[in-house]
Amino acid sequence: MRSLLYRPMDSARAAAVVERDQNNANVRISSGNRPSARALVDARSAAQTAAEEAQGAGLVNFGLVVTATVTDPDRLPDAVAAVEQTSGTARVLLRRAYGSQDTAFAACLPLGLVLPRHVLLPTEIREAL
């Protein structure tokens, strides 16, 4: 099961994020002797995002929750390998929900859960990290 979670970002925070991303991309290009192709693509992407944001486009925080139900414990490594292999080709970073499997499963259900409202760490502190 997969669920895509997203939240629009307020315009003040979006401007700061875009500026930070553009500065980081420029530093990666200028820090080495010869920038990698990936660094050049990242810099072009950051510049395009900055231009679009300056013209009024909004930014969205998004995440993906993937769950796999395995009835036979011996098949768990196969399920893990399948999910990790497809995430690599999609260039998506996944983290396992050790000890929070029930929460991850509930997040995938169409219940209208807003996960950031159910965390112990306040939003202001989380965003500052």
C-alpha cells in the first residue's frame, strides 16, 4: 500500500527554502575543481524553482508512506528487497518505521490523519532542526 502525503508551504517559509536550496547548489558547484553533472543539474533545478517561486508558484512538502503486508515471516526479506529496489530507481529515500509500524499503516489508510499533528515534538522545533 502506498500513500502520498502533502502539505502546502506558507509563502514566507517557501522563499527561505528556495533561497537556501539555491545557495547550497551554488556552493556545490564552486567548491570543487570540476562540478559533477548532478551538481550542475541541481543548480539549474534550484534556479528554475527560485524563478517559479518568485513568479508566485507555491511549494509543497510531500512524503510517501509505503507498507507491505507479509503473512509469512520467511517472505519478509523478499518484500523489503522489492520495496528498496523500486525506491532506488525512483530516487526516493525511505526510512523504516521501527516500532511505529501501526502508525505507518494507519497513515496509509484514507482516514484523514494529519501526521504532524500527532507528533511529540512541536512544529517550531521540528522545522528548526
